[in-house]
Amino acid sequence: MFAPAEAARYVDEAHRTRAPYQNLPEAIAPKTVAEAYAAQAALCELWTPRFGPIAGLKIATTTRVMQQLMGIDHPCMGTIFAARLYASPAIIAKSDFVNVRVECELAVRLGRDLPKAAAPYTRESMRAAITHVMAAFELIEDRFADYKSSKALSLIADNAWNGGIVIGPARPLAAGLGLDGIHGVLKSNGKEAGAGKTDDPLGALAWLANQAVASDRPMTAGMVVITGSVIPTVDIAVGERLDFTLDGIGETSLTAA
């Protein structure tokens, strides 16, 4: 029988000892998506005293390319803790991570709880739940994982590799602002380093809200939720400053020390 607490202790110990990422050993690994999220919930119980209450959720592996790489056909949910929610401009110490990488995202703040409902959440119901939008970085703690051999269920149990987020100033969601196809630009030390567009963030949010309910961890008012990377994941060097701007939304800034 699967033991979520045992899987969570394995992940916690791997982080504590700064071990390179490995899939969970077969004997204690989750065999289903539900078991993987149970392991993540058990990990949250271990980490909440250390990192504070749950402040939001993330969505990972939203692109078909990443899903094919990991042998799945769905995104993955991860948890954001209060102590890992940083305000822009932020300075992070690379030594606090085993191997930190950075993704550029649209973040939203929820204005109401999203409990189990009579029908699944949709793009339309998710838009009605959003009060504010902002540009964000996600800090990916992949611990030098080999992405091709990483298993999705172990990724979920390992909190989808979330090491925190850096959010820019929040802007109220204007009634006429469409969230799909917003252009974003990443700069490294003032020079353009990448560009992209948001891709169905409301659809991603609806999936996340439904998965959160299915995992008995529904999203609540005030949570910050990131909706998937606009630009391919990048590395950050000591002394490097990254600035990410989303048209009509704002900017977030991050420097590595």
C-alpha cells in the first residue's frame, strides 16, 4: 500500500541533504496521479512549519513538448509557500539552491474561494475569480535533474520543483484586458534574452482549480497563481539581473547573488 508520508520524507531528506534530483525509489514511489498529489500534500505538511502557509499554486508541464518529454498528457500542480513569495525587485542567493533556473510567467491573484462546485471550473468562471494580475518569475529548483528520465509522478511528489516566485506590482484586472497572447520580453543585464506570448492562461487556471479540488486542496481567496512559462526556462548567473515585462501588465526583476 502506498504511504504518502514515506514518500514525502524521502523528498524532504533529499532537499535537506542537497542531493541531486532522482525519481523516487520504486518501492515508495506513487503509482497514480492521486497518489502523487497525496505525497505532495504530505510534503506540504512537513514544509509548512519551515516555509510558512500555502500562498498559491503553480502549474507545470503545460506545453505538449514538455508533456511528451515526461510521458504524460496533462499539466502538473505545485505549491507555493509564503516564505518563498518574493516581491520585485528581489535578490536571491544561488547558494540557497542546488540548481536554480528561472521561468517567466503571468501571475494572478484570486478574489474568492474556489471550492468543489456542481460543475467543473471553466475559463469564464476563472476570469471572474481574478482580482489582480502581475508579471512573475518562477524559481525552478530542479537539482540538476535529467529532464528526459524524470518521471511525472515523482515530479509531482517533489512539489513540481517550485523553489519560489518573484512577483511584480499587482494591477487590477481590467474588464477589457484579454489574457491570452500577451507579449512578454525577458532582458538579461539590460539586453533582450527572449520573448514570447501567454498561451491560454485561463484554461491553465481552470485545469488547476479542478485539480486542486480533486486533490482536496481547493484554491482560496488571496492566493497567487502562476500560469505557465511564456519563455523557455533560463539559467541565471551570480551578478546577473533578469527583467521580465508583460505588455499591459507590468515588470518583475530578479538578481542572483
